[in-house]
Amino acid sequence: METKRLPSLQLKRSLSSLETWGFGLSGLLLWLGPAPAMHAALGDRAIFVWLPGAIVGFLLNLQVKGLGTHWPEMSGGTPNYAARLLANYPLIARYGAIGYWLGWVSVPPMNAIILTDLVKANLDPVGIYTPETVLRIGFTAIAYIVAFSGIRTLAILHLCFVIPAIGLLLAFSVQGIGWLSFGPLTPGLMPHDWSGFDPVEWCKWFFLAVYAVYGCETASSFVADSRRPQSTLKALSFAAILLPVVYIGGSWVLMRLATAPGLGENTFLHLVAAGKPFWGSATSTLVTFLLSAGCLLSSATAVSNSPRVLYQLARDGYLSPVFGVVSPRGVLGPGLLFTFLLSLICLVWGDVSHVVMVTGTGYLSSMMAVHLSLWLNRDRPEAKWPRLSLMFLIVETTVMVVGGLAWGWNYWVMGLLLAPTILVVDRWMRRSRLRIFQPQWWMERYRQRHRELVLDFAVLQVGVVLLLVCGALTVGWLVRMEIDNSSFQVGSDLYVLLLLSGAFVGVAIACWTSLPQVSSIVEAREAAEHLFVVALDAIVILDENGAIVRVNPAGSDLLGLSSERLEGMAIAQFLPGLSGSPEEWPTRCEQMLADENLLAPSHPDGGDRRVPRTVEVSISARSNWDTREYIVILREVTERKQAEVELQLAFKRQEELAATATQQARELERALAELKQTQAQLIQTEKMSSLGQLVAGVAHEINNPVNFIYGNLTHTNDYANDLLTLIRLYQQRYSRGDREIDEFTEQIDLEFLVEDLPKTLASMKLGAERIRQIVLTLRNFSRLDEAEMKAVKIHEGIDSTLLILQNRLKAKLQRPGIQVVERYANLPPVECFASQLNQVFMNILGNAIDALHDRSRALAVTGDLDEQWTPTIWISTEAISSQWIRISIEDNGPGIPEKIQNRLFEPFFTTKGIGEGTGLGLSICYQIVVEKHGGRLQCYSQPGQGCQFVIEIPVEQHYNPRTPQRLTEVRS
């Protein structure tokens, strides 16, 4: 099932319960079509077709009522319920629903042919020409013309005639059964002899009976349109009760009373023959009304029902989305247009029996799909009697095959292929780029305002009414003249037929003339009423004397009385300034509410003190046909008035506090900046203090054993030399050796040992000296054992920092090593805070290493990492003058983007990821270099070409840390 987004408009619940009941009961009138023909063909055996059909139809209505209760938002009724149950079988769902739709599509053209024949039968004896083609097209189109103006109009027209038509049909059935039971000349209720049963004939006629007997569930199509869905569903139960009365009772009356020879298959003659015994001379007129009403009403039901089937199929994704478009007035334009085109095709065909056969095949297949869906969903609570549904499915399948072939295999196959043909057309419509098949095109048409074709619409309306009246009088006069000139006695039959047809035509004309304007007026009135009720401002309508005629809820709240009590009171009782005639009042003014109960607190802290409430009044006049009214809009402005006074006082207080507030803001800003710097410095100082203590402790612990080893190496070397000298003396004095001593000498390789032992001791001494140097470097870095400020060698601090960072400089997996190039000049000792200056070197070098690592990873990802680029850090020192030195740390990393260079030294600003940086490093460097040492810290960088930090500090400290010499510079 395809799911496409459909237009936002949906069917409105605009129909009353009675109007939906009218559509639901019109299915009983379908009996008028096949009953006489079946009686003519089968005689008494026709009752065996209607008996099981009525039972199945009765149960189907109750089942559909249960499905409608479960899905009250669905339109289209029975076939769409089945399609929803067959969601796992979309092809069967589409086929069944389209078959149901095809069954109703053929109803308007078939009724048009019947009505035309009825008119022709009444006019031919008089000698009046009957334009058959015009009448057939007119009778087919009349219901569509009304439907295009809105479902409500068609429902009201339908309801006007369906009640007498159903009443007349029930009277025919019940009165006929009563006459057969108790009439003086009755032939008896039961036939004397039943004819034999022919299964093939039974299947053949049950094939057509399904078309009528299953069609009493049409109320379900309008559940989504109903303002009271549950009440609409009750029509299904009521129709189920009446179904046996009409289909069995009426057929029984035909079976026993329409027995005269020569009746053929003429519906009119059969009904007249059956009704003559108990209706007498009025039979012809009543039968004419019944047939005319049945045809017109069933056509109206078909026109209303069919587009709703397509609408729901589109919304469920079974058909093209264009069928899901509905106008704001509930008109299903695409569905109506498509159904009308199919009806015209059926009308052009013109063969009633064959059209009924072809479309009836689709209708029977839809009922098979309904019972199949109930059996497949037998575990669901909304599926009643699933076993009976399976049995009905088997019987309907048999009827489909046997009965369909009995009517003619070629038309039967055509009926089976008609639904797939419609689905192919729908598929083409989905793929077509024609705008008429796009939902947006229809939505644009519906959004456009109706434009008047003439300047004064009333002129058009009066002209149409004159044309209708004059035309009807002229036609009546001419027909009367023809009748007077003929010898044929025309009864009331023609009058009844013309009355019903004229009613439908008149309503159709009104739908395209007066009703659109009436609907617009109603919509405008409802919109105005809605605005009147929901308006937040008080709206009071006054008469020409200033008395209150009507007031909205907001007005009742403002004036403190209910709308019933306010009606008739003078507005001057509440607004003394509006006394006298309303014509003299200003259009806009401010007034005080005079009632003591209409007082407002002067201030939330004002206790019981209350002040009069002030309202802003807008007045406009409007004239009706015979009266003059005034619309008064009241808006309370008491709070605004009080706010204006308080605002003036506030302005004065604001001016007094402005200077103080500005000064306090500056002091707070300065304090906040100092607090941030102090916080950052404390964090970093604590961090470096902990690191210095760790380094000093480790250096101290290593220093003691290293000194012990280094101090004993000299003695060890002397002892080894003495022992080696002793061994050589033994070899010289005692050249004649002992065998055991010779073997041991050879085993230990005495000559190599004598040669290698001094080298080993020398290597050990060199290693011990290296360890002592590292320990000394760590102690120089921590500087915990020295004074806070003293003259130190800058190079020692840089070397100590590089030693600590040595592990990060080495090459690792997929990351080359970092080369450090030292360009040291001859620098004098610099008076500084040595440990803090080492911290500056640590932060800047650490950032440079991070930048080089980031560029290495980026080049490795892109595959551009090769030997042409070597990550390098250049460290340069020089003496600017006798009082200043410069230290430069430069790398060939990715550089710093220009948009963040000015923020490098802000506290807590970092470009690293979460958990990778605190944003304090360079801020601390700034404080140490500039504020602690009175120096300068500068950054030079261009993206893609590396970065250079330049530190300049004085050799001797004569600087007050509270007044830094200059700001940090960042240059690109």
C-alpha cells in the first residue's frame, strides 16, 4: 500500500443524523429494479432468491454497523472497511473496493434511461416529441450538478422525497400482504403449487439480486460526514429490520397479484397490476411517484456514495492522491468528475441489461471481498459471524461463476476485467504530469475566491427566477394545448413525474445561483459570530437610544453582570460620560466605569484602596433595514494608566540611579576580571606547585642512591686495577700453571675480562654522571630549594623543560618524531621567578607539540604525510640590549586561524576538545611574563605556515606587577 502525503483538508461533519438516515434508507428502493424482471422470469420461484438474499443482507447490515463503530472516522463505508481489513492483501483490497464503486457508478445512467422511457410513455400518446438523448443526459447529470454544490444540499433534497417514497414502498408491501391475508377477493396468501427449483436459474438471478439486496448498508458511507456518527450507524439496524419487509413482503405481493398475462418485464405494469386491488384508481399515480422517486433518489445516493469510496481509498494509499482532495465545503471534486465520466460511458452504451451485468460482476466481487476479509480476520472482535461469512463467500463464488456464465461469458469476462482496467487508469494518473491529476491543482482551485461575473449578483438571481417562472408557464401552456387537441386522457402520472423532475432541476439551478451566495452569507455570519464570542475585548451592541441589545462574554466579565441582565440596560449606567443620544458620542474616547463594584486595586501592595477603572471606548454605527445600531468596543486601560504614572516615577528614579549603577557595573566588571585571573592563576599555580613538588621529591630520592653509586665507583675502579695487577704478577712469577687454574682461566676468558672490566666501570661512571645531570635538571626546573626570585640561566630552564617533554618528542606509531633546533646566544643571568618562567616554557612548548601532532594526524588521514615535511620546533635566544633578552619558540604546525588569534590569552578560552584543555595555559603565560616580570608576550601566526611565540623579559627586575608595561600583542 503506497503512502503519500494527502492534502490537509478533510471531510467536515456537516450532515445531521436524519440526513444520513435518508441516504441509508434509499437502498431499499433498489428492489424496484430487479424484482419485476425476476418475477417475470421465475414466477413463484423468485421468492427463493429473495429469502436467502434478505437474510444475508440483514446480517451484512449488522456486521457493517460493528465495523463503523470500530472506525467512525472512515468514509466510504463497506468496501473501505474491507480494504482496511485486507491491508496485507492490497491487490484484493483494491479490486473489491473498485468493484463496489463500479456497481454504484452505473446507477445514475440506468435510472436516467428508465425515467426517459417513463416520460416517453406518457408523452407519446399525446403526440408530444420526446428528446430522449437530452433527457437521458439531463437525468444523469442532474444529481452530479447538485452534488458539486455540496453534500448538504443534496442530502436535504434527498430527505424531502425519501421519506414518502420509503413510506409508500412499505405501504405496498405491508398493505399488499394484509390484502392477501384478509381481502374479499384475495387469491390467497400461499400459492397452490410451487414450481421446480433450477440451481442455474437461481444462481443467474441471485447474481442480480445481490446488486439490490446488499445495497441497504449505504448509511455507513456517511459516518465520517455525520455530526453524530453513532446515531447514523443506527440507520443500518433500522434498514436491516425493514429489509425483509420490502424484499420478501414486496416480492410476495408481486408473486401473488402481478399474474396477468402480457406484463413482460415492465416494472410499471407489474407494480400497477400488484397494487390495483388495494390502491384502486390511485395506483397509477402512486406507482409513478414510487418509480420516479426511486430512480432519482437512488441516483442521488450513488452520486454521494461513490466519490466517498474513492476519497477513503486515496487517503489509505490505495488510489491516486488526487481523489483525496476535498473542498472547504465538502465537495469531492476529483471523485465526482471521474464518477460522472464513467456514468456517461455507461449511458452511451445504453444497454441496461448488459451494463447491469458488467457492473454487477464488480459489485458481487466486492461483496466476496467483504466476506473474505471477515473470515481472514476472524480473530478480531469487530468481525462477527466469521463462519457464516465463509459460507456466504462459498455461495457467492458459486453464483459468480455459474450465474455470470449463465448471463453470458463475454460480458462476465468484461465485468471481471473492468476493475483492473480502472486500476491501470489510476496508475497512469499517478505518473501523469497533467496538472488536473495533481492534488495541488485542485487545492489552488478551491482556495481561489469566487469572483462575480456580473457587477450585481442580485440582478442575475432575479433574472434566473423570471426565466424559470416564465419558461415553466410557457411550457405548461403549450403542453396543455397539445393535450386539449388530442383525444388522449392524461391523468396525474405525468404531473407526478414532472413534479419530481422539476424539483431536482430547480434545486440544481439554485445550487449554481442562490445557494453559493447563501452559503457565503452563512459562513460569514458564523465567522462573525465566532469572532464576537472569542474576542478578548468587550463588545456591546446598542440600539439607537443607547440601550444594550447584546454583549459578548468579555463584555459580561468587564461589566460584572450576565448578558441576560445587561440586555435593556442603558450603557450610561456604566459609562456616565456617554449620556444622551449615541449620535453625539465621539468615535474614540476614554471613560471611567461608574459602578462601585467595578473598581480595581490601586496597587498590589495598596491594601483596600481601590481606584475607578478606565476603559478605552470605540464606537461605530451600522444601519439595518429598519433600525440603527451602534457597536461599542471597550478595552480596559486601568493598568496602562497606572503604568504610565509609575513609569514617570521610574524614569525619575532611573535617572538618579543611572550614575550609581554605571559606577557599580564598572567596579563589578573589574572585580570579576580580577576574580577570573586570580582563579585561573590559583588553579595553574596549584597545578605547577604539585608538579614541582613531585619533580623535587623524585629528584631528591634518586639523588641519594646515585651519589652512593657514583662515590663508590672510584674505589671500585682502584680495587679492580689492583686485582688485575696482582693477576699479572702471578702470571709472571708462576708461569708454570696449574691445570685446574688454566681451565678456569680459559672458561672466564681472562684476557677479555682484563680488557673489558675497565671499560665497564668507565661506562657505569658515565651513566651515573648522566643520572646526576638529570637530577640536577629536575631540581633546576622545580627550583623549590632556591629563593623565589634570583638570577638564573635561561638555557638551563629551557633544557630542563625539553627533558621533561622528551617522551612527547619521540616518534611513535603513525607519528614522526619532532626535531628540536636550539639556537642559543650568549645570555647573561636573568633575575626572575625561575619555576614560573619554566612553566611558561612548558605551556608554549606543549602547545607547539600538540599542534605538530594534529598536523601529522591530518596529513596521515589524507595520505600527504611523507619525508618532505619534518615536524620541527626552533628555540632561539638573544640579548636585545644590556637590559632585555628575547626567547623565540617557533613551529611549523597548522598555525592559528585569524578569527581566534585575538582571544588566545583570554582565560578559559580553548580550541581543544572537551577534556583536552582548560584554556588557562596561555592566560597564565600572559600573567607570568607581563604582570610578574614586566615583559612582553607576542604571537605571530599565519594559517598553514606555523606559529611563533616571542618572550621578552628584563634582565633585572625593577617592575611593579600592578602596572604592566604593555598589553600582549597577537600578529598574523
